[in-house]
Amino acid sequence: MSANRENDNNTQSIELLPKKSDFSEWYNEILWRAEIMDVRYPIKGMYVWHPYGFGVRKRVYSILRSLLDVDHDETLFPLLIPEHEFMKEAEHIKGFENEVYWITHGGTTPLDVRLALRPTSETSIYPMYALWIRSHADLPLKLYQVVNTFRYETKHTRPLIRVREITSFKEAHTVHGTWDDAAEQVEAAVRLYQEFYDALCVPVLISKRPDWDKFPGADYTIAFDCVMPDGRTLQVGTVHHLGDSFSRTFDLTYEDINGEQVLCHQTCYGISERCIAALISTHGDDTGLCLPPQTAPVQIVIVPIIMKKREAEVQEAAQVLCDELQAAGFRVKVDARDLRPGAKYYHWELRGVPLRIEIGPRDIDNGVVMTVTRGGTKEAIQRENIAVHIQEKLASVTTEIQSVARERVQGQIHMVSTRGELLDAAKGGVGVLHWCGSKECCEKIEAESEAVLLGGELRGKLVNVDQSNCIICGEPGTASLLGRSY
């Protein structure tokens, strides 16, 4: 054992986090203690990213961009939308009319036309699409942007979950020649989002929202839900088939191979910083954040274990190791602060760093370093070919995080086969039952369960349910998701 490693508990007094079982308090505390967000900005529902939290955001959205960039192009549209364009699509606007921020003045001068701060971008993007698309050769068009959007959220706000400024809204908007082509794009987007959440090691449930809960103006909506530690669900992504409704509104047509003008069909799909709320909540524990290596701003922290007679030697060995690992592509820091080792361990465990490397005089003499995963697994590994060993270690950390998350969520999924089980179906998690799709049966399910039927045609990797009959009327039904959402 390296010098002083046995004295790790002899550190400065450290105030522990609330237990994660008290999820609401734990979540609020982790955001400021781990330096994710500062909630003290003087407008309700608007928050400031700390650099470390923004580093998590940067890593997460780089994963999302890498998946989209395979066959999408990134773009950027204006924040402001003229009222006459915004009001064109009546059904769409009805879904957002109570959430819009309006700009009425430029300086002290009243504006001739009110300007909306985008709550979503369909009405700013599609007038431009109508100018760009002329023939079938222009299709498909697949663009996305990562922007801030504004919604006057009147419910209880919560950082990253329910906000008035969505700071990191990824929205993709695609245009196709036929309804079926757009439907294929919906399925491609669903696969892309599943791959994205797999990379975050966040288990998700995928369902088709009821017609009365779909995106305003859409033919249908597919939604992704994460089951949070308190059992509530968080919608963390949506994919919408828009049909030709927006094309009719904005005169979005193309000339087909026969020279005829044909309405386009469209899709849109979005993910916000709720994905980071899911990442934090799914993997964190009583100690703090627990970040999968692919998402961590700092993947490895090196802690020199100092013995005064060999302090310079240990510090130099730590820096040489850091330089070597950085050259191999890892995100690494050396913690050379004048603190006891235990205080350093707490600092980085709180921030979710996947792997800690301790190096002291005896480790140098023995040609090893001590590795400690965020989950607490300790192992001495050879200093020679260290980059290979570290890559293997981080891969094992990812596998462990995936396994723990999946096991936790599966324990929160309750299969419901009789009406008598409805009342307890969503306690501490979500219920999976069969539903015929009718609103009448939905209302009975919700009344008896005191929960919300989130969607039908349930799919994803967490459930494998055979076809069965509706739990209420006995008609053929599909596996459906019942829960209490944020």
C-alpha cells in the first residue's frame, strides 16, 4: 500500500450529500455541489451552466451530433419568429399559445409586427424550406440545429427538467416525397435516439403517444421516457411524423418526375437538456455523480500520494503519466493541490470521474499504479503499456454502469394483467399493461390507477411483451406504459 493511503479517512470535515432515496433534495444538491448549474439567476426557470456542467453537456451533445452528422447537416435559424408566420398553423399554435414570450418593442419603439421567442422552430424553418425545395432532386432534406428555446412554463420549475429557457434544444427537421418515406425517417430517428441513450447508458422506454397527447400538428408522436429514481417518468425525446399538414400551411411542394406539384411530407424530432437530467439521475449515487467515461469531462484523475522525501519524484511521475495518457486520447487531470488524499477523492467522486489513479513511492518502485473505479473497485495495474490497461478499465466501468442502471429500471417496471393491480401499478415505478387505444378505456385506466397512460405500442430493450387484450374492454390491445411524469 502506498504511503498515506491507509490514512484516507483523516481528511477535513466533509458535508455529505442527502441520500438519493430523498431524490428531490439529492437532485437539487448535486447540481450545485458537483458544479453542474447555478440556480440563482434572477429569473424563474432560467439557470447558468457552470464550466464543469457545461463540459458534461459538451460531451453529451458531441455524441448526439456524431450520430446525426452521418446523414444530417447542422444549421442555425433565427431566434425570433414574426407573428404572421407563427400564427399560420392554427393547430400547432394552439398547443403553444400559453407558453410564448412576445417581443413588442425594439428599444423604445413599438414594433409593427410582434416577434415570438421560438418555443419550437417549425414556423421559422418551414417558410425557408418552401423557398429551398423545388423538385424531387432536393429530397430528402435533413437538417438539425442545437439552440435555446423559450416557453413560459407556469408549473413548478426544476433545473434541466422543467424550465423557461431550454438552453440545449436539439431539433431535427426533415422533408420527404411521400408519407411512407417520412415514416421510414421516423423509424430511423427512433433508432438514432436509442443508440444515443445506449451511449449514455440510460435505459429508456419507447411508446406511441395517444392521439390527444401528440405533438400539435403531427400525424403521430413516438416518445422516449426515462424512469427516474423516484419512480416518475421523464420524457427525454420525441419523434413526430408531421404528414403534410405543415406543407399545406407553408406551401411546401416539389415537382415530381412527372412534372406535377406534390405536397411534401415531414418529420421533426427533438432532445433537450433533459437528457443530462436523465444521465445525472440514472447513474448518480449517495456520493455524487457517476458519469459513463464517454460523457465525463475528466475521465481520469491522478492523485499523487506524497512522502516528503520523494515528493518531487512522485509529482514528476504523476505528470509524466498524465502526459502519456493525454497523448493516448484520454481526458486526464493531476490533482496536485495541497490537500489530504481523502479530500481529493471526495472532490472527484462527487463530480463523477470514472477512474482514479493513485501513484506513490512504492508504486513507482514496483512499476505499478493503483486504480480505483467510481464504483469502488481497486486494482493495481502495470505501469508498462498503461494506455491499453486504462482503455480496458474504462470499458469495464461502462459495462458496470450499464448493468447497474438496467437492473434498477427493470426493478421499477411492474407488469399489470388485471384491473385489480392498477392502483399499485405506478407506485415506485411504471406499469406495463395492454390497452386497445380508445380514450374511454384510457380514462378508466387512469381513474383506477391514479396515474397517466403515457403511450401505447410500447417497445425498446427493457420490455418484451406478447400481444394480448385490453385490460378494460377485452379487445385486442398493445403493450402500453402507465406512470406519473414530471
